[in-house]
Amino acid sequence: MKLSLGVIETYGLTAAIQAADAACKSASVTLLGYKKIGAGLVNVFLGGEISAVKSAVDSGVAAVGQPTFIRGRLVIARPGEQVVALLNGLAGNALTPSDDDAAIVPSAAAAAAPADKRDDAPSPTAEAKQPARTENRAGGKKDQK
């Protein structure tokens, strides 16, 4: 089954990050990559089923909030291989996810790290004590009488 391609074009990297975050959280899509086109334009590419991509693109555009930061949006139901090859030829990150991204497995060292933590150590918030407040304020309208 061929997946759909969604594109959000923004002015600036922060707007692109905000749109990509909202798009990925709102629907079951894969962030395929981004391209810095030039002159501040950044394209974010999403992949997935057509309904999920449409919903994700709409959510990403709405999340930016300021229409001046959105240059355009596009959803292609089944992009041709030539289109994907052309987009991969542009400057920036490739649109095809690598095998390393598909199989992210936590390492054994990361799983063993919480077991090494000492339980008898006090928490950092318990050590920080606030000094007692004293009310030695002078001046003010009530004190002037």
C-alpha cells in the first residue's frame, strides 16, 4: 500500500517545529523529514494514510497560530516515485526514513540506570530550605500615621 505525503511550508524553523510537533501528536503519521529551502522557508514532510495526513496537516497549520508564518500546505494521496525522487534531490534531510529510525530499542545500560540509584539519598527539594520571613518593613501609607 502506498502512503500519502503531506507538506507544510513555513517561514522559519520554529514555526516548522511547532507545526511538526502538533501534526505528529494529532494523528498517526510519520515525520519523514524537513527541508530548508532558503530565504527562511522550511518544508515539513509527513507520511501515512490519507485521512491521517490530512488531519495532521490541518492540525499543524492551526497550531502555528499566525497565518503569516504559513506559506502553504499540500496533501498528495499517492505520490509517484519521481516526485519523491525529486524532493529527495533538494537540499536538506532525505525523505526516506533510515533503518535506524525504524528500530529504536532502548539499550541495556539505559534500562539498568534506574536500578543503580541509591534510595537513601535525600531528594534535592528536601535539602533546600527557605529562610524564615521577617516582617520588618517600614514605610507605606498605614505606617505613616
